[in-house]
Amino acid sequence: MKILVANLGSTSLKYRLFEFAVGQERMLARGGFERVTDYGAAIDQCLAELVRGGALQSEQELAAVGFKTIMARGINGCVRLDAAVLAAMEAFNEIAPAHNPPYVNGVRRFAQRMPQTPLVGLFETAFYQWAPEAAGRYAVPEAWYQAGVRRWGFHGASHKFVAERSAELLGRADVAERVRQLYVDGGRRAVAAPELRVVSCHLGGSSSVTGIRNGVAVGNSLGMSPQSGLPHNNRVGDLDAFALPYLMRTTGLGLAEAERLMCAESGLKGLSGLSNDIRDLVSQAASGHTGAQVALDVLVHQTRHWIGAYFLELNGVDAVVFTAGIGENQVGVRAAICRDLDRLGIQLDPEVNATVRAQEAVISPANAPVKVMVIPTNEELVVAREVRRYLEQAKR
Ligand code: ADP
């Protein structure tokens, strides 16, 4: 069974093609296009590349196209992206302005282009369905909560990948199997003692921290929208709700402009006044650029803040995992996050840390109580696995 996973940005289309057979899964091809102006043409090109490269005989061979969809009103988990689901995604366009509109638009283009092929989305909120209720509530009136004002949590595919892979690497096959079955049985599968407690730090273009107990998330630093939690590349992160009305009343800032500033001119870009790319910030901070250093310091401070929250919630941790573009590659950011935590059992081996980029590794000393690990994420694989399961269940 071949499943294409498409990652849709407002002007980009990235893809990976997976093949599943009994007891086997592999990636057959990957690719992508930037600065896309005509989505239909990009889809044509993607399919043509897969056929030309021999990964597909024809597009009819695709069992489905999977999408890492973000959020939809009243819908969670892994679902067929029909007109009703797309409308429910559109209902949350204002909450996820950088994410939902490109997905809705892109999925419609896929539907026009390949009307016979099932289009299936795994929502980024899916991993948090079993977190404690208190972790999902803001202290707002009930009517707001009913309208969707709650902490959803995102990056579910990535943190789920880390939950499963870290359990495997830590010798906990039972917990890894529970993660694999999570969307079937809601984490009810029994696991052995002691509890496996993991904090996963996805630091990339968007960043978030999640706590994971025995394979099940206890919360995520992202709240109601993908603009919350840690500072992101150019999105704001957590902000006191009263900041916005204050600025609007005292400076005449309009709502549309405020939204644009929070989605495109804030985060690491806003803090540094320089760049949304961590590589620029690291090199400029080293040459004395104050804004770049402040941006790095805030990212580190916020990451530590959330690691601390889950450390307490989980009654300590067995492993802290770094993943995504920054977490997998930025040696200095990892070192700064783990600084002076030895009394909590969290330590880095500086020499090992310095050599690890984009590869699985333990970067803590061999005898440290907490394993600090780097695990390259594979969100597309998580999506493809759930899409496969969806198709098999739909057949029954
Ligand atoms: P996205 O969330 O858009 O998928 P990534 O996970 O690739 O993005 O993270 C993007 C961030 O990671 C950027 O700040 C970028 O500088 C950083 N990054 C990505 N790859 C590398 C690398 N090889 N070395 C250093 N930093 C990297």
C-alpha cells in the first residue's frame, strides 16, 4: 500500500511517499517545491516526479494522500477530509491563519486533481485527547470554553513520534506499543512499572514542549492556537491577553495589523529585530548583536520553563528529548537549556553534544540519572501510519 504525505505551506509543497507491506514500512521518495504560485501545477509536478522516478507506476497506485492538518472545530484524530471537515477547518482559520488556509486550499486542489483518491488528515491536536482536563482549560467563562477557547496542544505527530521512539531506545517495548495503539484504544493498554516519564522538546520553525507519561501526553506548551507557548520563528508565543486591548486602545493599532504583527513579525524575528532563522541568530549573537542574544535567551528561558513544568507534573523525568531543526542541530541551544540542572539529574556530556547533529544519540554522560537524547522527528511517517490504519478500518 502506497501513501503520499503532503506537507502544505502557504507557498510550499513538500512530500514523502511511503510503502507499507505486512511487517514492513519504508519511504520510497521525498521532494518538494518552494515559492509555489500555482498549487495545481505543483501537485501535477509532484505526481509526475514520483512516476518518472519509478516510485509510482501511476497515480492510481496511491491508496491515499495524508495531511498533517492542524485543527478543526469539533473534529480531532484521523479523518477523511471531506467537505464538512474542510468547513470545520475553515471555522478555525482565524485561530491558525498561517496554517489552516493553506491546508484547506491545498486539500481542495488535491480533491479536484485526484477525485478518486481518499484524502485523510491526522490533526496535530490528536495526541492531547487524553491529557488531564485541567491541562486543557483556561480560566474563562463556560461559553468561551464551549466556543473553543481552550488549550488544544499541537505538534502531535512529532511528539508522538518521540514518545514511541524514545520508549524503544530506552528499552520499553511495552510503552512503544502503547503509543502505536494510542489512537485505537486511547492509551488503555497495560504497561509494566516503573512509569516512563519523557519530556519532548520540539524546537524548530514552530516550537513546543510536551510531557509524556507512559506514552500518553499530559499537556503541551502550545495552547489554543499555533501562535502560543514558546516563541516561534516569527509567531508570538505566549502573550498576556490584556496586551492586545491595551495596545489597540492606546496606540490605535487595528486588529488586522495586530494579527499580522503577531503572526509574521514577532517570535525570534521580533525579539532579535534581525531574523527568524536560528542560524543567523547564533552567528550574530557570537559577534555581539544584542537583539540576537535576547532572542536566544528567551527561547532558552521559555523552553526551560516548560521542561520544569512537566518535570514537576511527571514527578521527575527519565529522558529529555530534543527534536526538529533547532533541537536536532543547535548544539549551543541544547547546552544552554540544560545548563545548571545537575541537581535535577539533567546533564550534558559537552563533547558528545558538540558532535551530534540530526542523528539519534544520547548526549548525557553514561551515569547521569536522566537521559538527554536527540531524536530526529518523522512527522510524515506518523501521519502515513495513521492514514494506513484509517484505510484498513474503513475497509472492514
Ligand atoms: P519547520 O518547523 O519549519 O519544519 P525546522 O524544524 O526545519 O522548521 O526548524 C527550522 C529552524 O531550525 C530554523 O531556525 C533553522 O535555522 C534551524 N535549523 C534547521 N536545520 C538546521 C541545521 N542543519 N543547522 C542549524 N540549524 C538548523
